[in-house]
Amino acid sequence: MEKGLIHLEGATLLQLTHKITKENLGPSSKDSSRVFYNPAMAGSRTRSVILMKNIIESGFLGDAEIYAIDGLSASGLRARRWLNELPESLAERMRITICDLNEKSLDWAIKNHLRFPPNHGQGILKQRQGDFRTAVLDQGWHWVDVDPFGSPMPFLDTAIQSLARRAILEVSATDTAALTGSSKTALLRRYGARVKTDGLAHDSGLRVLLACIARNAASHDRSIQPILSIWDSHHLRVSVKVTKSIKISNELEKNLGWRIAGPKIDEVLASMDAKLIPKSSIESLPMHCFLPLSHPIDREDKRISGPLWIGPIGDSEVMSSFTEEEALSLCTTNFEEENLLSWTERDFDLEKRRILRSIRYIEDEAEVADCQQLILTDDLASWQNQGSPPSPNIMIQLLREKGFKAARSHYSKPSFRTNASWDTIVECLKKTQPPM
């Protein structure tokens, strides 16, 4: 194996072909002449390990061998972390394939696998060189990961066709400018949608991506259930259960609709009638609301985002497994005086902090995964002309005292989810403001 920098991500070692710098971070830095590794996706890989453990233990994928493919594997680290960081009893059931167009990347990944094998010695890693869109179709996969540079849309149809009757599909999108409405033509061309570029643009982008996956799945008589949806820095990522079911796929429309910013009275009433927001008076109108797909809208109305997924974008049972204890147990390793990295104890401690940061608030949000209201506290006060933004924690406390569900959101802006009515949210907001 060629000389290179030894690096640790999670609990898994890998040898890199080049030094990590700010210049080679992110999706724009792909260089086919060398093996690509993006440390900015470390959090995504950590969450994937925790998610895989939860799903396998739940029994959703059965009790036999599990066939998984990392479809655009680059360094192969995601697949290697699956094998290394899953418990031995689960790893031994895994039959994992890494696929990439770059033969050098595959070769490097296998060499890393052989040099730094899973600590428990279990799990099978195979390689497949070529275009993922053709390589994936030779069998039914239980777990498919699609993590491309840019949009996942060119790979989506094939990925869904390749799935077993019950499977997990994980999809990343790094074309956030398109999905959040900053690049409107790209958004319309790739995803057939519009998104208002406001504070909830990344949430709308996640929902647009889910809507595309749901429509594609339905065209193959499959239905989806979102289990985890994350906006993390430069990318959006969704994980869904996919099940073969003509009956449920026929009900697709009930989960698709529109998001309206600054809704009018008739739109708020329609949203309440469709049970997309809690019942409330109309003395004060909410910042946003959902509308069903059947609601007549003006596609040129700049307040409108969609069509998008209007159902829950996460599963409470799955999200509740993202505990600090679970993350540290699976995805970290302890400091040893003699180590290949020449890392100090402080370096190991920093890696543990990065691991914990990647799952922040996911467990908290589990209890409100089905709640319709996502409230950005920076926008809340200005919407009501109430002075400074309130603390999300104080708002949550006040709402819980009134008997409603409320919790911090993993969304990357100060925010919370709740099932409280808009009247109640405004009432609690007023209690946070200093007397005039």
C-alpha cells in the first residue's frame, strides 16, 4: 500500500492518499486522479451506522443475510464503518458491496479494509467497478446508499428498482442551492418544484426531495416512510423505509402538498380542515402552513413551496435511538499511548465531540417527529413584533407546561417542533418578552 496519512473517523482507521485541507473539503473538490475523501460527510456516516443498527435490530429487514451497497463509494469509508462499528452479531449478517467508477478508489478501499479490518473480524466487503445505475440491478438490495456529487436524481429510479420488498434507501443531495430555491431553474428542472428562500428553505428542500422519492417509488408500486431527514452544512440527506405495496402507494397524494409562507385566512382555514395544522383562532395568522395537493394554488405565487412531502419527515422510534450513549458506544474508540495516528488524548476527545455534535437534538426531536409546527425562534418575535427572539428552551418549557408536546429540532437554526396551536405559541411568546 502506498504511503499516506493515517486518519481516524468514528472508530475506523483509514489511510488517505493526501493531506486533509480546507481546499479538499466538500462536493466541489472531486479529483478523479486521487481517492476522494470528504471529512465534511463524517456526521452523515456516523448517523448511518446508528440507523443501520436500529433498523436491523427492529426486524424490519428480516433475520437472514442483509445485502447492502454503497453506490458511489469513493474511499469506501461508509461501508467500512458499517462493518467495523456495528456489533459483531449484526456485522456477520452483512454482505456489503462498494461501487464506484474510479477503479483506483475501489482498490484503495479494499487495501484499507485488509490493512484495518473490522475489530471483530466479521462482515464481507466486495467491490464492483462501473456505473452504479447498471451495477445495482442484478439483485434485490436491502440497503442502498446514494451519496453523489450534486443531485441524486440521475440515480434515483434505478436505486428504487433495485430494492428488495422491504428495504432502506438513503439519499444525499449536495445541490442545496437548487433544493433551497436559490437556483430556481435548476430546482424546477431537476425536481419539478419551487421553494421560497426563507428560513425554512432547507426543511422545504428536504420535503421536495422526499416528494420526488415518493413519486418515483409509487411508479414502481412501492411506498416510503421517512425515518430520518437531516440538513447538515453543505448537504441534505433523507433515509426512508421502502415497502412493496400497491395499496399504500396509491395513497401517495395524501402526503404531498404545498407550504405557504405568510398564509391568508382562507389558506389557514383550509390547512386546519385538512388537519395539517392544529385548530386555532385566526386573530393571529401563522408564519407558515401546509396545504393539500388538491388545494388550488397559483404556481407563480412567490409564497408557495412545492409540491413537497407534508407528512412527518422522521420516525420517533428510530430517532429515539440516537442517544449519546449509543453514538459513543458504536462510533468511538479509546485513546492508547501507542497508536498509528500519533494522536493525543485531546485529539481522541475532539473526535468524540464531533460524533456527539452529529446527532445533537435528534433524540430530543423524536417525541415531536409527528408534529406539524416547525418554528424558527429568530423569525417568531419579528413576525409578531414582539422584540427580541425568545430562547427555544423557554418556549418549549412554557408549551409543555400547557400540556403540549414541544422539543428542540435538529434543524440547523434555533427552532422547535410542537403540536400546540398558533394561539398558544403566540401566548407563550408574549410571556418571554420583558415588560414595556
